[in-house]
Amino acid sequence: MLKTILLSLMIACCGVLPGAYSQSEKLTQDKILSISVAKAKGLGFDTETMDITYDDNNAKLKTHLKRIGVSVYDERTKTWVKDPPTSPEEEYPELKGKDYQAVYFGPKDTVLGGDLWIFVDRNTGEVLRTVAGQ
């Protein structure tokens, strides 16, 4: 009887059952990696032959996008012009306003275009975007 009363009070006051998933909880690193590996395999990547990096604070992604912004060749003027660095949200609008985690898959052996980025929503586990090397 006491348990029933306490449970009723928890539901009435907090709106949740004990142990229920809270929307403010973030997925664990292991869960995000599991989601990412499943997605990569679904896309046809052999994850056993790849190095997988859980990109803490998305630092590797941000560095990669800054490196992209070095220069581009302007066909019209036939000159190299500075290409401003970009942010992940500018490069991939699907990420704007989302709390996401980047996971990078790189081939253990050098292969042109063999890498993959997967962006997972830290709260829902939804794969927001994938970017494969070309």
C-alpha cells in the first residue's frame, strides 16, 4: 500500500516513473558508437577494417572543416582565393540547433575516399547526417 502511494506521488509530482528515461539524459558513448557502427555497416562499410574515433567535443570535425577552408581555385579569375573556414552547422544545416556527436570511421589502410562521418543526436540516437569520403 505504501509503495502504491509513493509511486502515485512520484507520478503526480514529477510526471515520471522511477527509472524512466529522462529527455535530459544523454546517450552514453558506447550507445552512440553502437548506433554509428550499425549505420556504417548498413551503408556497406566494413567497420572491422576501420579505425573508429568518438570525436570528443567534435574537435576533429571542426579542425577538418578549418583545414578545408585554406583556398580554392577560381575558374573565372584563374587564381587561388582564400576559402573561409566553416563550422559544422554551416557545412551541414541538418546539425543546426542539435546536440550531436560526430563519429569518424577511417580506413586502417590508406584508401581514397574510404572514410565516413556519422552525426548522432546525443539525446535521441537519431542519425542526423552521414558524410562519406569521395
